[in-house]
Amino acid sequence: MAHAVIRPARPDDLDALVELLRILFGIEADFDFDAARQRRGLAMLLAQEAAVILVAEAAGRVMGMCSGQLTISTAEGGFALLVEDVVVAEPWQGKGVGRALLAAMEQWAASRKVGRLQLLADRNNTAALEFYRKLGWQPTELICQRRRI
């Protein structure tokens, strides 16, 4: 990975994180970008002890991010980690930044005795699906469903 540092996000990273989500939500058909709503969600994550946002930074600029939240899994009999918002700015893609972010997320999870990491990916984002496959992520027979309230 070319001169990037992985670290936990800070409140002063919010502008950069919102812009990364603009990129990500431009790819994902299930979500609409709303800067105020995304900023609010990011701030909530930053305030939670059971969550983390990791960023990749180079030359004082955030160019990638990955967030994770602990959940309790009855299947695991313990914690699982829901990984979300894996995104790297285009000039940095293919340089190991995403791989480093996910490796750091796995270390964060392991330090909290997490038994399983899980994530959702857009079924039409073949590049992302191939990226996860190369990193050892495995598809399941489960599908995600949602209902808005």
C-alpha cells in the first residue's frame, strides 16, 4: 500500500467521509445520497463504543474508509461484526488500500473476540464482489431484506 496509514476516524474527518459515501452511494442502487443524513449517521458511529470507522490517509488526506458495528449473533453465541461503507477514492483503488482497511477492521474485531465478520455488497458491483472473493469472503445462502418504518 503506497504511503497510506490506517487509523480510526475522528470528527474532523467528517467532510472527507461524507464525500467518500457520495462515491459509494453513487454505485449502490439501494441508497440515495443525502449529505446531512450521511453526516448524522457517521457522527453516530463515531460516538459508539461498539462501532468503528477506519480511514486510510496519505499526505493528510483521507482517501478510503470502512466502518464496522458489533452485533450479537445467536449463531456465533457471541459478537459478529457488520462491515459497511468500504470505499476507496478512485485514484487509490488497486493499490492495496481496501485490503489494508479490511485487514485493520479484522484486527479491531479480533481484539473484541468477534467470531464472524459479515457485509452486504451490491449484487451488481462485480468489481467489489471479486475483490471480496480474493480476500477470502464467502457468499452465503442468506439474502438481505428490509422494511422501512
